[in-house]
Amino acid sequence: MIFRSKFLASTVAVALAPMLLAGCGFAGDEDQVRVTVVEDGDARINPVGTRLNFASSTMRTAVAKGLVGLDEEGRVVPALAARWIVTDDGLSYIFRLFDAKWDDGRQITAERVARLLRERFSELRNSRLRYDVTAVDEVVSMTGRVIEIKLDAPHPNFLQLLAQPEMGLFRAGHGAGPMRMIDGDNGIKMGGFDRPTDDEQDEQPSDERWVSLRAEPAAVAIARYRAGGAQIVLNGRYHHLPLIEAAGISTGDLRLDPVAGLFGLRFIRANGFWAVPENREILAMAINRPALLTSFPAVSAWQSRLKIIPEALDVQGINTYPDWASMTMEARSAFARNHVRQWKASEGPIVPLTIALPDAPGADILFKRIQSDLRRVGLNARKVSRNQDADVELMDEIAPYDSAQWFLKQLTCAKTTVCLNDADARIAEADAATNLQIKARLYAEVEKMLVEYYNFIPIAVPIRWSIARQGQRGFSVNPRGWHPLNPLVGIPIS
């Protein structure tokens, strides 16, 4: 443990040294904010397309509004649309647009926005939102400033869907704010949308509010914050937490978003012992979740999970926990040990479970805990990288909106080959239902089927952390895990 701490501290120190030498600190001007986004993979920032990393999504919401957006507290707020109504049957959303312009000065019209929305819904059929956009039947412009979106079936969370970063609109490469790109020399700098042109400089003062955005690995981002080169770090995950501790970041600066989502092991291959749902149940029983979560000292309130859908989203009074949920950890281990012993006696040795995880210190901690728990019941595990063949992969995703539907659809045959066709068929039936009570009942039935199938082993609530000093303007933890740039410098979304 001491060796690991020294290694992590040295990792952060190596990242920190060149920043200190470069003197990248800055004065505390609240109208000029530097933001760093943690990205494990491709750190390029490109707001165009359908598969956006977190940094690209953050930039898109800054320069390309949709009909609605999310504020710093994760609430749906007006953006291009000034107001809206929803028909009683939930099948029609009618929006009245603000009188506004694109960043090239052209007028925003309902006809153009409707056409852009139709194109965007079509593009997003190949994205993380593909299940949601299929509910859209038609988009029409009713007058110069009114748009109607018609749905095939009610989608109670449709406004939250429209507030997603991917729903920001570009017209011929031009967005409608709330910010615009100034330059990209040292990170991407974005400023006030109504910045004057060169010809106007003598007539009115320039808006000096700006935010710079960059993306980099966690160790570099944390080091940059420590050196004073960033005021905010976004998109931290569980496997980066040991770096926070090693860097000595103040607990007051570490912010945890109260997000909902799926954090656990999703089966992507099921051979031998693991082909049987009752044996996959043994994995779920063997994991000591409280002990695993307390192995991450940087957080003290990480909540474990035994079920797929969070309690807050339970419907129709159905609250499906696994049958063993009330058993003590000791009783669960004893049951699992006996089950494994009997299997080995009749079927022979069991091949270790291969788990695909990130190459990061936090992932190593998680793996060692799971491996230790499995060894206690007579099983074993082997860690592989995320690009290698594995039996299970760690799923660490937050829900974009509050719906049981999203949770269940992450476990369908479109997501993993270890799936239940009957559950998929029931989901399709629920999607097509126009009665919300019937829809909720069907989703609850699907949850019960999947809980008993064990193609996903819940472990905890996902972790999403940021670093920001207390009192940072325009920053707030929120259940969406989303932090727009414009409030950081006092620029309104509309």
C-alpha cells in the first residue's frame, strides 16, 4: 500500500514539474476560467458528429444550443425555445422560439430549425441516443417561430433528451451560442456570443469574459490544477480516485455529482461455468460491495447497489431485488462456496473469470477486491485490458435522463451477446405502449427477468467527480453530472 501511494505521488509529480517550470498559474479573475476535462482515450475536441467524448460534448453545448439545455444544477431550461407546451397524450411537444440569430448574424427561423432537427434525429440513430430518437415521428414548423415535434409513443423524459449535448444545432458550421469560439492556440477559448467585430471595437468595449477548454489524462489534469493552470477539472471517474489522494487535493475541492447510472460487471461472453444464470448469480453474491467501496479513501459516501434500476425510479410498487439481498455477507459466501464445491465435484475445474478494465490504479484496486472475493468461494479472476477478449466488462455509465427504460436497454441483445430475447421483446412492447401505466408495468416485468438472468452484476452508483474551489461561480454538483461552461463566467444560455 505504501509502495502504491509513493508510485502514484511520483506520477502526479512528474506531470506537475513542467507546469511549475512553465509558470502556468494565473490571477483569480472570475471572468476568465480555465477548464480541463479528463479523457482516458482520444483527447481531441471536436463538437461535430454523433460520438462525442466529454470534452467535445462540453464544447458543443457552449457554442451550439438546442431547443432546451441544462443549467449548472442539471435542470432543463430554455435555449433556442423560449417556452413550450406538451399535449395531454404526451405525443406532441410545441416550442416557441426566441427571436435570435446564428453566430454569422443570420436569423434563426422555425423552418430551418425544424429541418436541422430532422437531420439530427436521423444522424443520432447511430449514437448512444438511438433508442430515444426512434420515438420521434415528425418535426414540423408551424409558423416563423413555432415548431412541433410529434412522437410515436409518449416519452416522459423527452425534454431531458432534447437537452443532451448531441442535440445542439449547427447551421452550415454556425451555432447560436451561448458562447462562440475565439481561438484554439492554448486550449480552445470561448467567449461571449455577442463579441463585436474589429470594425466595432472603437464603438463598444469587448466582452472580456472567456473560458478555455482542454482535454488531457487524469494525472496531467490534476497536476495542472495543483500548479494553478486550471480552475476546474471535469469528468473524473472511479479509477482516477487514487491520483486525487496522491496529489493531496483538498476534500473541499473534490466535488461528487449525485448521478444515477450503471456501475457493475456486464457479461459479454458466457462459457462453461458462466453460461448458467445460477452460476452468474454466485458472482453477484460473492462480491463484498461495502469492503470494495471503502478501498477508495478519497470518497466516503459511495453507495453500493444490488439492483438494476435505482430505488427512486421503481414503478407500480415493484421493487425487484435478488432473492439473497437480505442475507449477510457471511451467509452469502458460505452458500457460494458450497455451490462452487458441488459444481467442481460434478463438472471439473472452473476457468478464471476474465474482466476487462481500464489500465488505471483505481481499476487495479477494484480488480484485486473482486479477485479476493472470488477466491474466498473457490473461484478466480484474471484482469485484461479493454481491447482484449473477456467474459465481463466493467460498465460505468450515467443515465442521461430519469427513466427505467434507459437502464433496461443497456442490457439488451443490441448491447451484449449474453442477453434474453424475451426481455428484448417485452421492452419493444413497452416502447410501443401509449398508456404510461402499461408501459411502466412492462418495464418492471423486464427488470425482474433481467435480475434473475444475471447478465449484469450491479456493484455501485457510478462515480463522477470534479475539482473546483469552493465558491466557484456557475459551478454546482448535480444529478446529471453535467457542467456547462457559460455559467462559469456569467453568460446566460438564452
